[in-house]
Amino acid sequence: MIPAKNVVTAEWVWLKCQFGCDGFNRRLSCPPFTPTPERMRRMVGEYRRALIYCYHRPLDLKTRRRMGRLLVAIERAAFLDGCHKAFGLGAGPCRFCAKCDTGRLCRFPELMRPSMESCGIDVYATCRNSGIELHVVRSRTERPKYVSLVLLD
Ligand code: SF4
């Protein structure tokens, strides 16, 4: 559990999505379909507490989907427990469909949540503020750490 003020947003995060990531404009969970850093900053300001967690996982599709379901399950449990504003933000692009049709509404809105970074959250700074060690992965053999967040209250 962390204070929501630990969550850092920054304009440069969107630049990294727009230039250098092949997911930009390809999935509804990614920019430009997600909240801008400015909007996210205002949203985070409406919360007092958040839950942050991280995991190492193999990059297979089944595990990605399982982690997406886990995020929504935590959000739902928090909601039913009285946190009516609970909202989950995952890690990486949504993978519930093989191909995302960005010209239509999401096929699984009950499961899809945007990633932290797609909403302009500086995941590194947020982890640093929260006592989670996170560093840049320097090779493909190194297993990355994934971080998710549930805004509570
Ligand atoms: S659930 Fe499907 S349609 Fe919705 S964002 Fe994910 S991939 Fe796209």
C-alpha cells in the first residue's frame, strides 16, 4: 500500500510511447486512446491510497492474460470492499485479442485496463518512491519486472 502521491506522471512518458514503440495507435489500451499525462495527474490527485505490486513473468500470452484478469479481480475486490473509486492500471499493451480493432469499441471492456505507462505514469520514479527496485533491462536474456497499480480510496 502506498500513498497516491507516490505516483509520478510526466509528459516524456507519452513521447516514449509515440516514438520508439510499435504499439502506438495499435491498441485501445495504448496512446493516443488513453488518458494524457496531464489528465492522469489530475486523476491521481483525486486518490489518497494505491496498491502497487510487481512480478517477474515469462512473456507468454497465457500469463499476460492471466495477469490482466488478476488486476481486474483486485480492482473488483477493492470496489466491493468499499473503495468505490478503485481503478487498475496494468503493464504493457492489452493482449486479450490477437488483433485490436482501434476503429471500434473494445471487445472486452470488463477486462481491459490501460497500462501505467500508457497513461503517462513514470513507472521508474513511482517504484523508487515506493521502495520497489526497478532498473532498465539491458539485454534480452534478462527477465523484466512488471509493475501494476490499483488506485484505491
Ligand atoms: S480487449 Fe481486445 S479490443 Fe479491447 S483493447 Fe484489448 S485487444 Fe483491443
